Amino acid sequence: MPEPRGTGVRVLRDGLLWTVGAALLVLSVAVAVTIGPARISVPDVWSTVAAHLGLGESRLTPIRDGIIWNLRMPRTLLAAVCGAGLAVCGTVMQSLLRNPLADPFVLGVSSGASTGAVAVVVLGAGGGAVSISAGAFVGALCSFALVLLLSHTLGGTTDRVVLSGVAAMQLFSALTSFVVMTAADAEQTRGVLFWLLGSLSGVGWTDVWVCAAVLAVTLLICLGHARTLDAFAFGQEAAASLGVHVGRTRVVLLCTTALLTAALVSSAGAIGFVGLVLPHAARALTGSGHRRLLPVTALAGAVFLVWVDTLARTVLDPQEVPVGVVTALIGVPAFVLVLYRTRRNP
């Protein structure tokens, strides 16, 4: 059977787009690691990475080697992973909910993570044996569990899922505010606020490996459901008529994206607007087909957050700006543009 006209050109274009995106990501990571108070070059970065991978010997001093490998590299890589993960989750949520304004936090995961983090930092939950990331992860899962319970009780439709997410978000946001106002001192309040706005400072290789593993599994699952996500664009009834098991598929994808969002938020805090804006930018390049859209969205989100984090840690050096503040400053104008386009093209 002959290929449809234009298939070969489309495959070539997609391959070129993915190759350029991957090359841009590698170059962005290498350059971003060099930016900071200590003077480091791109060849220094390659030398250190090769040495730690057993491909040679580093020609740098132990201090400079440690700056690259233990400080800047894990932070930059986690920024890439968070950007890719949030963008992928936003893409899936917008398709499942058929809402161009949906993002990874619409299920209240970030609010639950905030409550869990505050419980550890301010209330001392876990007696010192539980880290802030673990507390945030547990809180995020609790919030998502509440959303699943409410949406199932209320009927399980798309609108009910969104409304349940809004309810959970408001509940856990109120709990977080109450704990901070009644139990936190000034220093704790400042630390909690900085984390809530998104921060990649102090991350290590464990955070990178965990989040990267969850991202890889999530991306594979979502790519496996690419045709199903395409069908959801026509509505749940149309998807069901095409043979899609709507209820089961929605639960699988919601749980998968919620787990990834929880892992990312527990490591880096709530970094907003990445999952809202980047899917729309990627669609402008690839169209709405999810087999092409998801990889491009992941690459675009990764490159975007690498440079946003670099800007956040250097623009007011030595003071650091929360990453979420920078993404909001960039994302709000883009969000307004999305609102305008949805008004013109409902």
C-alpha cells in the first residue's frame, strides 16, 4: 500500500525538528552551566562530564570540578527535566479536559504539595526524619486522591474533575496559609514562600534521577496513548465511538500526569505557566497530533526552563529570584494571548 502523499516530507520535517531541539537542549545545558560567578568554559564542562562518565580525566581543580558536577550540572539538568515534564503534563491535561487553559496544577497537586512542605518545615511533621521533598510529595498525592474521590462521587465528567481540582486547590491553599500564619516565624515564612514560588537551589543528583525516571515513564505512557489523546480532541462521546475506553484511559492519564507533577513539585516547588504556555507554542510548530506534539513540547519546555533558571539565579546576583516569579513574568503576557485567541476562536 503506497504511503499517503506528504508522509515522507512530514517524517523528515519531524525528524529535523526533534534533532534541532535535542541539539539546542544539549547546547543550552552546556552553556548555562558556564554562567555564574566562577569562570568556566564549555570545554571545561565537557571535560568534567567526560571524566565523571569514565571517558577521560578532568583537567580542572577539584573546586571547579565540584562547581560544575555537584552544583550547576544537577540544577541545570533538573530544570530541563522539570520544564519537559510540566510541558508534557500541560499538553495531556489540555487534551483530556478539552480546555486550552488547563495546566498541570488544575488538579490541586501544587496546593497539596505546599501543605505537605509546610507541615514538615513549620509543624515538624515526621520528627525530622522526613524531608521537605517527601512531605511535599505526600501532600500532592493526598490532594490528587481527594480530587479523584470528589470527581467520582460527583459523576466523573470532565467538568466535575476540574471543579474537584478547584475545590482541592482552595482547601489546601487555605490550610497552607493557616499553618504559616499561626505557627511559622519570620525565617520559616520566608523560606516557605521562596519554596512555594519555585526554587531549584540545593538540588542534587538524586532529585535529577528520580524526576527523570518518572518523566521517562510518563512520556512513554503518553506516547502510547497518542492516538487516544487525538480522539479526545473530538469529545468524549466521539472518542468512545472510535473504540476508546474513556473512563479507564482518563484515569490512567490523570494518575500518570499527577504522579509526575507531584514528583516535580516536590523537588522544585510550584513553577507555574510552563505547562500552560509551552503546549500552545509547540502546537504552532507541529500541529495537534500528539505523536509529534509530545516530544517537541518536552524539548521546548526543557530548553525554556533551563534559560529561565539561569536568568533567575544570575539577574540579581548574589541574590536569587524564585524561578516561578520569572516564569510568571514571562507567562502572564502569553496567558493573556491565549485568552484572547480562545475568545476569538472558541
